[in-house]
Amino acid sequence: MRSSTVTVALSLAAGATAARVCGTNSSSTYQWTVGDARYDGADPSVENSISTVAFSIVPGTGTGYATFFECMGEWPEEWGGWYEGGDKLIWGDCIWAGNGPNSDTTVSFALDWKNRTMYVSHTFACSDIEGSSALAIGSAQLDLACASTTSAGPESCTLNASKPSITTLGGLAHSSTGAGCADDASLYQSWQLESWVRKYKMAPGSQTPSDDSGPAFTLRNMANSDVFACAPGADSAYRGDCAWVGEGNSTAATTAAFAFDPETDLLTITQTWICSDSPSYDAVGIGFVQATCTRAGDQLTCTSGLIWVGTEAP
């Protein structure tokens, strides 16, 4: 399990509280400006050291700050923002500071470090369709200046003078009622995590948890509104199946499962669709979970607000 002292701000412009229309055939764009960025590479002199990345992003041109979010992510340096260096982006949560207006349900980011490409996503309620949600995603390349304090020391990077802009394209996140497998497969798959809870014991000053319950949470598919209750299985506190609890629009048979790494705080979500009208398929997403823990003696209870987890690079 990792801890970090690096935080960043994600500010929301005053105009972001305007009505957001999501109708079936409509789409809207939202402008963001990267105001600040920092990357701290793994320290080669420290065993199991990790890379940490943090951003400050402002919608619009960066003027008229109204509120902000804190965003960060971390992973082994050789992964470069992709889980185990593969083809799955690691999505990190952006936590709202609680001041000023906020129209977004979740705000998240991912970073392709090799190509210096940053992705921003945000979900929000539709003003024209009661009970429906929208998803907007965009990306931009970062111009960074990097340096090390010593020849063998960790690399640190910050933005150059230019502040890149990111345009996110948003639209209705889910399919229509009664959609089949082929319809679901054509949509970008992602999930919203709700009611995250994990409990374990750890004495003050220790870095080793015991009696770990593992995470339990509600998993809501953004593309078709499938809802699952996820809890650890009998064999492991960090792996489990998710029980479907209804509400979904899809007519396909579907299952979901998760795996959580307590050392990196990375959650892997896998959802599989068993199709009768088209080939079966699955979707996999990776999320970095920033939970807040409260202590009562040696007992820690960790919870989180809503978290969005995406899949491949859009």
C-alpha cells in the first residue's frame, strides 16, 4: 500500500454549471487547459520505488477559477502509465475540493508517459434526460522539461511555458433500453465505482496490514447501466466475483469480476458478455483507488467517493 504527499489542483470554471444536453444524437465539447503538471520518477536507490504524476487542469482558458479537484496517480516507472506496460491505461481519480459549483459527477485522467499524452474524462448528469448520464473524454500532448539532480537520481518533469488545451467530447454514455450485445460492443465501456469500503488492521508506524477484508463496492457500467455488487471471494480478500443486481439496459448475459493489488492500490475490473446475437467479448479497466482511511486503535476503515474507471485509450 502506497502513501503520497504529492497533490494537485483541478479547477472548474464558473461557466461549467450550465445545462448539459445529452439527447441521443447530440454531443457537446468542453474545453480544459493544463495549468500545471509534475512527474517524479522512481528513485533507483529505493527498493520498489514508484513514479508519481500530478496535474492542475482548468476548464476553458484558465481564468475565472470557481472550484478545483486534486488529481494524482502512481505506478512502477517501467509501466509508463499502462498496466504492467501493456495496452490498458491506468485511470486516476480527481477529488473535488468541495468549494464552489461543480457540475461533474466524476473527473479522471490517465497518462501515456512514453508519448507524453494526457487523457481527461468527466461524467455528468444530462439536463434533458432525467436519470441519464453523459461521458466526455479528450486528450493532448504535453511539452515537459525534465531533469535529474544526479546522474543516477530520479527524473523530475514539469510543464514548459506552453499550457496545452484539451477538448473533451461528450454525449450520452449508455445504450437504449433493450440493446443487444452488438450495440453494447460498439460503445466505449467504462464503470462507476460506488460505496467503496475496505477494512484492515495496522499498528501505528507499521506498513503491513493484517485481517484485511479486501474491498467491497457497487459497480455500475456506464455504457448500459448494468449494476453489480462486488465483494471478495472465499479464497482471497483481493479477488472476487460481482453479483448482478439489475437495472441494466442490455439484454445480454453478463458477468463481472475484480482484482485489487494492495501494494499499488490498483483495481482491475473485468466484465464479460455472453452473446447470442454476436460474438461474446469482454472489457477490462484499471483504476488507481485513492481511499480515505479513518483509524480506531489498530483498525482502519477506508472509503472513497465515486470513482470512474475507463478501458483502452479512446
